[in-house]
Amino acid sequence: MRKEFLFILKNFVRMAILMFLVSIVAFFLVSVSPIDPLKVNVGQTALGSMSQEQIEKLSQYWGTSISPVRRYLSWAGDFIRGDMGVSLLYRQPVSRVIGVKLSNSLLMLGISWLISGIVGFSLGILAGANRGKRLDKGISAYALITASTPAFWLALVFLMLFGVWLKILPIGLSVPIGTEAAEVTIRDRILHGILPVLTLSITGISSMILHTREKMLEVMESDYVLFAKARGETGTQIVLGHGIRNILLPALTLQFASISEIIGGSVLVEQVFSYPGIGQAAVTAGLGGDVPLLLGIAVISAAIVFTGNFTANILYGIVDPRIRKARNNI
Amino acid sequence: MLEERKKILSIKNLSVSFSQYEGAFRWKNLLAIKDLSLDVKEGEMVAVVGSSGSGKSLLAHSVLGILPYNATRNGEISFYGETLTEKRMRELRGKEIVLVPQSVSYLDPLMKTGLQIRKGKKDESSRQKSLEVLKCYGLERDTENLYPFELSGGMIRRILISTAVMEQPRLVIADEPTPGLHIDIARRVLSHFREIADEGAGVLLIIHDLELAVEVADRIVVLYAGTNLEEARASDFLEENRLRHPYTRALYRAMPDNGFSAEPGTQPYAENRPDGCTYAPRCEYVQEKCLKEVEYRNFQGGMVRCIMAGGEIR
């Protein structure tokens, strides 16, 4: 019992350190960025027609007149007390902004993550088990092509194809334009989610395919598969009995590590589809100099990615008897 | 005497070649096994000895039809007089012809051993059978719940043998079952194969330890650079002059009890195997005629591939 407690405590400390470092780096990058929040948000002309006093007030609001170190310390002090500050652009508490944006994104990201994981894993196994055959060549070619396709470009192509030419899917946003929030149906939400999910899944699938295929080839060339063959096991029996058992572990690790890629990819994809999610909020905050929001998003994303990797770590112990038994014996 | 025992396995003029790239564009054919013949009868244990690289494991894999995809097999292999085609091999392997592989790497690292012994079958009768087999080889019931990484070297060999006797095999091919084992444990492992042979199945024992082979087998086939140089009765190894080939005699002299003397030179790799007798470059009796193909012939109750046997070699 004490061992488990220590294990969790250790990882909790790690996560805290990671969040601290991420916030410092993010803050440093924002403070050296050439973007002047006043010029961006108020506008050059408006700024020119304002009195010195007004500008002073604005500068106070955006914090441009305070030294970076003091700004960071005051943010960090509040953050530790659980206050993430107020978003300067949305004029709402950062926690609420992140909550709303994240709930918009989470379903979309989650579904793309599951699709790319499951489809990629299955196709990778198929390719690896049929090495050199047409099926393998087809799947590998697909994986290589999509792996070298930028997500934002693919998003644009889908947008043109389904939104503009075929007009069967909406061109952006997460709900229909000009509809009251109460009238938005689940069907609307799904329709608006299809293209972002498709884009994120397709790019996510490729790395899963390539990794799974590689591991599968390794397994197929192993001595134990040769022995299974010598014992009269058929190809299907070998793939189901030994293949999946032995590649599930690396695949799980990859899948949880890919959470970071999905979150990173969402920034571009949400931008293209004007999808009001966490990725788009990050872009808005970055370009608009909304430091509290940006730091909030950076820290929360870091926590999500960390949790993903941490989960993979725990699953490892559950799936792999070698690690499970080693842990129990320590 | 006994009536003539039935031939289980008969291999005639087997050759195995690999095609591989040489440089970027040229294909090369590498002859790994060349003109190899042997047979195994019911209740008999035939040991195939030779140093590493002589083609022992390939021989086992050819009989089971599990050669790598770039390998080509020629020559004839038959099982109870019936030619073993790829299709027939697929039907027989794991049932009538079983392999006992050489190391723990042939077990799935993430599968409990009990389940592996019964090929992943979960029904109660298979489980009972596998528990019986474990008991038979002096392994605890609990062994079935262990993973391969939890087993000792000796336990692994016994688990690997257990996989063979789950069925009623007619031919057991044991691929190097002893390396890395203490001599007592190695003897015990080999005695299990002897039991299998005594119960009527044929055992093809692939081994590089000549001493152990002589102790346990009925006949010894000596492999060198992918071909067989001699086939002798195990009892022939009691005296040097009962042996037929200079290489076998050199092996005899290299045994710890017989002088422990190593012959100079090394076995050639398949790509620079000499024409004619493969042992010619190292042979003290070598003559002009040895550089042409040498026939594998009957000689004094065994077989030999040497033109000098019975002549200058006595």
C-alpha cells in the first residue's frame, strides 16, 4: 500500500515540476514575442487617437508596463492558490474559458484519438502479417502518403471537397451559424465534427500503422513464431495468438504518447475549420497577447499529455507480466 | 535379430540454397546444404553432429517446411515412403513430426507456459494432458502458470520437450537441446529423447556435442560445411580406426578423453566451399581426385564421403 502511495506521489511531483517548467517556457516565449498586445487588440489607428491617460489605462490592463518577472510571479502565486486569472480577451475567468473550449474539443479529439488508434493498429497488423503482399503494399503506401501530408493542408482539401464542392458538410464552426444555443441538435454537432475528426484521424492513423507494422514484422520473424509454425499453427492463429499479444504493449505506449500529437494537431485543424476549441483558443491567446489564457492552456495541455504518458506507464505494468512481476518483487 | 525396422524419415540428396542480394543489383545463390542424405527408422535415435554453420538447423527446418522465404529446397524428403511436399509438411508438422527447438526464444515471452504447451487450447482435457506431461518431466503443477522468463535453463528444455509429447509424434526433431546446461541436466534431457525413441518414434537429434551424441544415439551423421561426410554407428566411436572419414577421426581425437587435440584450419563458409571434398583443404591425405565430386557411399556398415576410405586410411 505504501509502495503504491509513493509511486503516485512521485509521479504527482513530476507532474508539478513539468507544469512549472512548461509555464515558465510559455511565459518566456510570450514575453519575448514581438507582438504588442495594445497594437493588436486596440488597433494602430485607435491607439493614435487616444489620450496618454487612456493608453496608460490600457497598458495597465494588458500588463505591458509591469516587469515580466513580477508578472510571472503574481500569475504563479495565484495559480498555486487555484486562481488561473481572467482572460484578457474573453474577459472571463481563464478556468471557465478553458472549460468551455476543452469540452468543445475533447469529444472531437477523443474520437479522433480512438479512431486513429484502433484503425491504425488493425491496419498495421494486417500489413505486418502480410508482408510484401499487395495488401501490405497498399496499406504502407497509404501510411507513407498520409504521414507526409500536413494536417492543415488535408483539412483545407476536405473543406473544399465536402464543404464547398459537394456541400454535404458544413464548412466550419462547431454549430450552425445563427442558431440559438438551445436549438442546436446533437446531429448538428456531429455534422460539424466530422471533418475535423476525419483530418485528425487520418494523419494520426499513419504513424500507428507504420509503428505497428514494424513491430509485427519483428514478431513474425521471431523464433517463437517460427516454432508456432513448426507446431502447425496457421497464419491466423499466429497473428491472433502471438502477434497481438506481443505488439499490444508498444502500441499502447505509442497511443498514449500520441495524445500530445493529437493536441498539437488540433491547433492547426481547429484553425482551419474555425472550430472553437482549445487549439483555436491557444492561437487566439498567443496572437492577442492574452498571457493568462495562454499559460492556462499550456499548463492544462501539459497535464493532459502527462496523464496520457502516466496511464501508459501504469498499463504497461498491467499488460506485461515481466514488468508486473518485477514490480511486485521489489 | 529384429526384423528390418520401418524407415520413418528418408532424406536423399537434399540441398538448400538461399538467394540474396550481392551489392545492390546482383542476385547471388548461396548453397547452404549440399547433397545431404540420411534416414531415421522407427525406435531409432540418429544424431547429426557438426560445428555451427554446418547446416544442422537448416536440415531441421527443411523437414518441417519452415525455411525462410528466400530459401529453395531440392532433393527428396519422404515420410514413411511418401514424398513430403510443402502441403504434406503443413499437415504433419506439430502432429506427426514435431520440433523441439533450442532455446527460450522459441517460447512466446508473454504467454504462460502451460498454455503454450497445449498450443493455446483452453479446454479441460488439453489442460489435464498438459499437467500430466509436466508431471512426467518432474515439473511442478504450478509451472503452467509461469512465464518463460521465470524458468531456469533446465526447466525450459523440459517445457520444450513437453510441447513435443502432447501429441503422438512419429518423428521428433530435437534442435540442439543441450547447450548451456550442466552435464548432468544435459544427460537427463537427452534421456527423455531416448525414452521417446524407445517407445517407437524416430528421433533426429541435432547436436554439436559429439560425446553426448555417442552416449545416447544409435547412429551418428557427421556434417561438415553443409554436407555429410560420414554416417557411423555410435559404437564405432569407441575406436578411432573404426571411423571412416579423416574429419570424423579428427573429431574423435578432439574429444577430451582421446587427446583433446584440435586440427588446424576452420570449416569453410558456404560461399567459398571448395569443389569436390569439402574437407580437402584440411585433409592430410588429400589427393588430386579429392578436388572432384566425391560420392557418398556405403562402407563397412556405415556411409562415407571419401575416396580414400578403405585405401590409405585404415
